[in-house]
Amino acid sequence: MRGLTIIVADADPARFDAALTLATAQAALGARARLYLHDAAVTLPLTGALADTAHELGVEIIACQTALDVHGIAPQPGVDGGGMVGLLGTIGEDRLLFV
């Protein structure tokens, strides 16, 4: 099964919940799932049962390094810092969603 890379464009909690649900479902099917937090999305809290399940299933969560710097925050536990160039450079055959 092809992987899934989801770019979360802003800090809308409902969009983030939908993206996290999609990524978790993809991982539950045994395929690669990545969630990229862009701009203000890096400020969203990764807490609760769904976030825990996503981590347990191996969903890779990447926070935009520039946005982390702009907002003056460090990546949350289980979240890697990275950039769009690196993300797109490793997308391979993944499907790409923008929410």
C-alpha cells in the first residue's frame, strides 16, 4: 500500500483532528503515514487518546523547523523538526494531502 503524507496548513483543531485520524487509520492498515505541521499548526497540542494511538502505530509527525523558531517553541515529544524540502524530497510514492 502506498504511504500517505498529510500537510496540516493551520492551527484549526477540527482540521488537525481529521488529519490525525486519517494518518492513524493509514498506519493501522500497515502503511507509512506522515503528518507535517506547517506554520501555526506547530502550536497544536498532541495529546489525548488519538495522538497516543498515532504514536503507537508509528505515525511520523514532523513540525516545520522555521515555524517552531518563529513561534519560539521546541518540538513536542515524539515530533521531529524538519522542512518542506526534506519532506518533499522523501515523499517517494506517497499520496499527498493538504488540509
